Amino acid sequence: MMTISPSRPGVSLTNVSLKYSVPHEKVRSIKEYAIRRLKRSLAFSDFWALRDISFEVHTGEVFGIVGRNGAGKTTLLKVVGRVLRPSEGRVLVRGLVAPLLGLGAGFNDELTGRENVFLSGATLGFSYRDMQTRFDRIVEFAGLGDFIDAPVRTYSTGMRARLGFSVATDVKPDVLLMDEIMSVGDVEFKEKCKQRIEEFRSSGATVLLVSHSLETIANLCSRGVLLVRGRVTASGEIDNVLQGYQATFTAPVGTKPGAAPRSA
């Protein structure tokens, strides 16, 4: 794994925003879209999925990202993982990035688990020979046994997630992006995940973790951010961020989401 100076952040975002252009009317085909675009008969409105996001994540830190559905958490991870390009601002990521942005995202359903292990390794920049040396260890950690030669379309959600996590974390990335991966699997596998994350923390890797489980965030993360409608409304020590979450989403009836709770 690439050696990163602890004096520099592993991930840094400065005034990052991401805008989508949403058409006002439904377009039924690419042909219709092209014709109406040429005629300039399409009307769009701007939707800001992320707005003015700034924070730094230190090397050797597990950083939590919390918020309700639709807050922009997964979109933020995609920006950090270079899946999406921000409309504004700057994103700096140091080292090899391993994104776990879905439960088995990137797997080909028609290929076997074995074939997907090598395919995933290739997308991370590793040779076939290198993945051969890792293969048995990956399968053992995922606990798939004889299922490794079955098509991935026959896997349960938990099996896909275990295999995806095992591949992404065996290659020892400098930055690991995790989206709800801790929400699947049995107690034993979740404990193995926590142990591996602790190993990453000790070795100086940077981990960004999205989860709806506030208990998981509290146990694993030292700092984090709270996203509400694409904006950071709380950041810093994880206890303060979780307090901000509870204050925001347990507000009295009639208070708008994201508004500050009314004082007594």
C-alpha cells in the first residue's frame, strides 16, 4: 500500500457541489430527446444534489457520513470515488481508492463468483497473477465455500455484499468507501468487518463509512458529517454529529426537516 504522510489528509473536499439538470417533461426515447434538444423545446430545472461541501478526512481515520434517505450520502461517496465529477469545487484523494458503493456493485450477474473476483481485481489495477495469490484468502473471508463457482445472480444480497467487501478490502486500498455494507450479513461476518476496518485504521488507511445505523457509526467513527438535503449541517466529533442528527430528525411536529429545533 502506498505510504501517505500522516500530516496530509487522505481525502479533502473544498466547496464541492453537484448539479443535475432535470427535464420538466418525460422523454420516451433517445431519439425524441435528440430531436427536442435540437429544436430547443426541452425545459430543464436545476437540482443540487450536493451544495458547498467542505471537510477533510485524516489518514488512519474512520469518518462517518449520516443523514436520511435522499440526503446525498451515496452521491458524496461517488464524487470522492471519482464515479461522478463535481459541478463545482475540488476533491483531493491520495492513493488507491476501493469503492463499495452498493451491495456487490460492479459484479456481472451472469459470471460466477470466482470470475467476478478476478474482474473486480482488474478494475482495481491488479494483475491476474496477483489476484490468484489473493483468491483463497478472499473466498475464506467471504465464507462462500462451494458457492464461489455459482453465478452471482443466484447469490443472496448478503452473499454479494460479503464477496464485494472481501475483494475490496483484501487489496489493501489507501482509501475505502463503504455504503451500507455493514447492514447485511450475520453477526459473525459483521464482527469480521469491524476487525478489518480496525486493521485499516492501524495501518494508516482512510475509511469513509455511510450507514443508517447510528450505533455502527458511533462505534467505528471518530468524526463525521451530517447531510440534510445535500448540505452539511453538522460536522466534527462524531458524538456532536449524532446529536445534531437526533435534534434535526426528532424535532417537534410542524418543524421543517433540517430546521433548527425551537428553544424552550
